[in-house]
Amino acid sequence: MTRVLIADSQFSFCQRMRQLLERRHDIQVLGEASDAARTVLLMQQLRPDILLIDLGLCEQSAALGLGAAGSSHHRTIVLLAAIEKGPIVQAFRLGAHGILPRSAGPAMWRKTIRRVMDGQYCFENGSVDVLLETLRASLARENAVFQEDYRLTARELEIVTKITAGYSNREVGQHFSICERTVKHHLTNIFDKVGVASRLELALFAVQHRLAAAESVVRRPVHDDKESSGRSRTARAAAGTA
């Protein structure tokens, strides 16, 4: 059972979403909030698995101390009025694990909730490339490469940069003169060290945490063709996605 809190400035929208989501027996809506103060209060009291929230309330709640990006007990899905560059980037910076347009239907809401609960990022088509390109540009302006200690070797960091730039396993192997199986082995180790389960998650993580040189990031789209069901079960399979 996935426990969901809905927060939207339009309370009628919260109620309609609750009715549609609860048609599935695997989703329990714990409550609704239409202002930031109540959102923060209900998050503290109810501790849901998923916070489904509109961007405006997400910003206001963060200002009141709701740490969406650093929470250990929930994941955040942000609802956007329009899938545009500014709102997409802001939602991601506020800690969004998923992004949905307000106009999305119940099937898309439930799919996004399911994938986010499985530990994946789930963004509207096109949002990923916007995120990566914007963050790459931000790093380039700062002219800095920051690498926290994730126990990655020099070769692993080089591979992270290539994967983040959209290179396939075969292309990475050709660049470093190693076989494709060795690339897969490196990726499996990288996934385990940084706690991701797919190439897409690795690309987002690498850019957000500055594990890749800014000038090398996002030369081509990063695709995540495998839909994993959890980090522990899929790391090796995802590492093989070209």
C-alpha cells in the first residue's frame, strides 16, 4: 500500500485526485492540504510515502522548512501547470523525484507514483534533457568541478562523464580501449557506490553532484530504456543498457 498526501492550492483538485487515485486498492490517500502550513503539518504527522504537490506549494513549503530534497521518509512528485524549462528546473531543485502536468490523467498519476516508489526518477517526456542541459550550463558558468568522496576510481569517474554525455557502453569501451563487458562491470560498481539503478539516474546524479566535468556533459540525450523495480534487483541489468 502506497501512502500519499496530496497538496494543491485548489482544494477541489485535491478531492478529485483523491477519488481517482483511491480507485486503486494499492494507493491510500492520507489527506489533502491547500496551503503550505497545513502541508508541512500533515507531512510531519502522517509521514506519507509520496507527496503529490503543486509547484507553488512546494516552494512555499520548502520556505517553511519542508526539506523535500533531503527527506528520508518520502518522495516528492511535483505537479506543473505547464511543462516548461523554468518550472521543470525549479521542481528538480526542490527535490522532485517525479514531474507531472496537472492535465495528466489518472493512469499517468498512478504510473508515476509506482515508478517513483520503485526508486526511479519519472519525468514528463523532454524534461530530462532540459534538466541535464540546464544543470550543465550552470556548472559551466561556475567553472568548477566538485566531487564528493563516493569512492569512485579515476576510471569510474571518466566513465560517469561519458555516460552522462549520452555515450553507449560500446562507445565508452571504444574510447577507453576496453571491452564492453568491462564497461558493464564498471557501471555495476558505480551504481552500487552512488546508489542508483539505471543510466538515467546516474546521469542526473552525476550532474547534480558535479561528478562529471561540465564541458563534457550532455552532448546527446541520455535514454533510460529499462524500467527497474528496485536498486538491488536491477543494477546489473541496467548497467548493460546501451
